[in-house]
Amino acid sequence: MPLPTISDIESVFSENGLLSGAIEGFRARPQQSEMAVAILDAISRNGALVVEAGTGTGKTFAYLVPALLSGGKIIVSTGTKTLQDQLYTRDIPAMRQALGVSLDIALLKGRANYVCHYHLERTSREGRLPSRENVAYLKLVEGYARNTKSGDKGELVEVPEDASIWPLVTSTRENCLGSECPNHKECFVMEARRSAMRADLVVVNHHLFFADVMLKDEGVAELLPACNTVIFDEAHQLPEVASLFLGESVGTSQLIELARDARLEAQISAKDFAPLPQGADKLEKSARDLRLAVLEADSRLPVSALDADFFASLASLQGALDEFSKLLELQAERSEGLGNCRDRAVELSRRIKNWREEESGDFIRWVEVFSQAMQLNSTPLSIAEMFASQIEARPRSWIFTSATLAVGGDFSHYLGQMGLADAKSLCLDSPFDYPNQALLYVPESMPEPNSRDYTKAVVDAALPLIRASRGRAFLLFTSLKAMRAAHGFLKEAFLAENLDFPILLQGEGAKNAMLERFRRLGNAVLLGSQSFWEGVDVRGEALSLVVIDKLPFAPPDDPVLAARIEQINRRGGNAFMEYQLPHAVLTLKQGAGRLIRSEADRGALMICDPRIITKSYGSKVWRSLPPMKRTRLLQEAVEFFGKE
């Protein structure tokens, strides 16, 4: 297929072009056309392109049009499974029809998203489930597995995505039996991979892409050699996702799952070997004891913060795991499942040993502690070199796009993180009329963000605007602790002032269900932390006010951040200006981006942190935000809502 010309692309996006007649509500936007032309150029030269496209640009169509018209095999990687499903079921079919192109598309997710025949049968046969609810869910999964073509658990809406039945009826990279599985020929994961190999365009997500490219596991590595174009949507997430998969981790949950799987396999294939379930019990106890060796919960700790009790518990766990490996070795030939457990035990032991002994200056060792579990992590201080080698492996075009990649039009922070030294970049403003649609309000007389009563001051300062906006507000916090404290203050204030705006708190329900309720209520106030700063789209009058408590600097005691800061400063750089400030600006832009989602939206962004005014770097922060009208006067902010 010959490449389209620039005029071909511009014609598609014109007032009377193909999209205007096929896409309801389509409007010609110069930014969208400019982005599409730049992507066509990157495809034609097999180059890398980084594009920041402000909210409302229509970046999905801007990258799909040149990619589809250029032909070849395309991988589109998204930030979430929700966006992945939206692309596959709605955006790509609409674009394919509008352009009149004939091409096969496929959706590829990680294996844990597909029902596994082997584990479903094993769970059904074993029969003991922790709750009646799971018994009912199991019957639904069994019926679904008999009738589905895809096996994608997302299609079985009657069973919640977080239901505890799913780990029992799906596989993981660790417990998949691969070609040794008796159900290999009918495997839903294998069929999804075969479809992806045949397709012209494959939709994946970032976690799957990096897990596979680095671990050669989920099918993407097989797709890459034939691929002409890779497009990363929501590309601002890539540095964190890539760091996760370019490092190595091992968790107590994996060890407990290994013990559980070995017990189940032993009941089927090795009932006469009592030491195996006994070894599984000992391994599980050792894993739980390791978690109990650290008092902190919901924290991230460097190796230096761990005491002798932790390392004694870790040595004990390694011993229990090695003993268990020997028991599994004795029984491994009796079934594919026991053989798989043996392989997993050996691999997990290797990872723990590596973590205990690793001294490389290129990696930081740390632990993440949850309420019931713990994970040992080894994370690269930089992914630039490793990712650059992926890009240089074979000529193809690489497109990176998001609404938040640049700091004041400067891409150097992102390009440096990703090793994209030779990439071209393009920064496109939003087509929205921000000076008339939005107001940026920074209140006067706020205390310093580290002061004791700061969160109370945030709530007190926000209350007049919440009243003026008649609810319809997001309050976004940089920590769960501040969010919960603000929730208490807000409830007290609403009670004292007899305000009847419903209050929704992150964690009191599933995220999507909370958003749907927020939209439906029309006058609610939602308090959220990290997960509500991005990927949330509330259009129309339901959201008219976004309040941000602090500039979102990452906690300086985070072990990975602390190690990166030390590395930058050691080489003579300025870690604050090179790393911490750009990271905070990009996160702030994500939070601010929740406010204006369409040409008809109108609202105020309230940033409570006085440092945006008082610090020398403050201007760099607010200049990176969309060009809203600005004020520090409460009366002006209140009157903004009176003009609705």
C-alpha cells in the first residue's frame, strides 16, 4: 500500500472530509490535522515522535488515520484496559468504516484476563470454595466458558472484576502449564495470540507490552518483528510501567499462591505423599512471618530501613522455599501441575537469592509493604539505555502521545527518561477556549503545606467555592491521609452549614461505579487521591470545580526517588529542577485536565498550595497549565460561578 500524502491526511480532517460525514459531532481542528501529518512523517521515515496534544485535540483519530492509511502491521498500546476496550470496540471500527479500509483488528490482554480451562476444571473438581458467593460465581464462569469464543473475563459482567473467584479460574505467567497443559489446544490465551498474529492492528496495554517484551511471555514479542508502527497512547505512564518490568520482584502473595496450587495438585496427583502439603504449610507460614517482620503498612522502604529481624525472617523463608523445592522435585513427574510448581519454586528462590545478594549500583533494592502482603523489588535507576536498545533493534516508527509529556513546551525530562535522544517532538495546545471556559484560583493567606493544620485550611478555603458551584466538585489530594482527614472536616462543615451535597470518598466503592454515581447525582463532591488524578472523564455540568491540595511532589523518602535524586546530584546535576519539579508539573497537569473535557464545559481549578506563587519555580508550574484566566481573589472566584 503506498503511503498517503500530506494533502490526503489534511483532506480527511477537513470540514468536508471523510470524518465529517462519518463521525457524529466531528469538528475540524487544526491541531488534530497537524498531529496526523507529523505521525505520517514519522511512519514514512521509521522514526520516533513524541507528541503532547492538549485535551480536546482528538489524538486517537489523529494517530489512527495515518496509521491505518499507511498499511503494515500496527500495535497500539494504551494505559488502561478500559481504554483498550474502547479502542477495540468503538474507535477503531468507526475509523475503519469512515476511511473505507479493510483490515483485521485484534485485542490482546494479559493471560490473567482469560478464563483458563485447566484451572477452572481443577477448581470445579476440588469443590471447596471460601464463600457461597464464589459457588454462584463459579457456575456463571463454567457456563460462560462453554459458550464464549474469547474467554475474556471482562465480557462476563455478572461476575465483578475483583471477585475472589477469578484467581482460581485464570492463569498467571507462573502457573500456566504452557504446551504441557492438557487443554492447550482450546486455550483462550493461545487463541487470542493467534488472532493477534493474523491481525493488521493489535490493541494491547502498557503492562502487557513491557511484561512481554522484557519477559518474552505474552505474545507481543512475537508480534514485534513483523510490526511497522508502535503507538503508545497515554505515554506519560511509560517510565513507571517500564521501570516495573525492567526490574525484578518477588512477593509473599506469589509464595502463598504457590503453596495453595501445590496443595491442590497434591490432592489430585500425590495424595500418598504427606510431606508435600506439610511443606506447603511451612512455606505459607514463612511467607506470612516475613510480612509480620515489618510493622509499617502501606509503605515503601529501602534496604537500609530493614532490621535484623526482617533479614532473619527472609533467610528462614529462603530455607523453607528450598526445602519445598526438593519435595516438589521428588513428585514433579506425577503431573504437569506439580512440575509447574517445581519450576515456580526454583524461579522464586532464584529471585529471593538475587535480591538478598544484589549490590549493583544501577538498581535500587526496596520493599513495598501492604496490609496483608509484601513485595521485594529491584528497580533500575534509569530505563533510558534499556528502552533505547528496543527502539534501535529494528527500523520501525514509534509514536508516543499524551496530554502531559512536556513542561512548558520542553520535552527534555521525558526524552531523557525514555532514552529518546533522536526523537522529534511536537507540542499542540488544546483547541478549547480556556480563557473563557476556565478560571485558575490560588487562594490568599494559605499556610505552608507542611504545617499541621494545612488540610483543615484547604477545606475551609474550598467551602465558599463548593457552595458557589453547588457541589459538582472533585477534591484531589496528594496523600490518602490528607484525603481522609479532609473527608472528616468536610462532613463536619456540611453538617454545620446544612449543606446537602452528597460526599463520595475514594475507596468506598469501585472507581467506575463511583464516577457513574457522581455523574448521576449532579451535585456531589468527590474526594480522591492518586487514582482520580488521571484517566477520569466527567463531561458537562456534573463537574465544575477541581480543588488540588498541594503541588504533587513525590515523597522524598520514597526509596526509588531518593536513589534517583542521589544519582543525579552525585553527577553534579540539580535533581529538583531536572527530575522532581518536572515530575510534579506533569502530575499536576493530569489533575488539572479533569476539569475541561469538552467545548461546552466550564469550571474553576483551585490550587491551594502557596508555593505556586511564593517560590521561584512557581511560574514554571502555572505556565505549564492551560491558559486559564487567573485570580487570587475569593470574590472573583465565587462570581465566576454566578455567571453560569
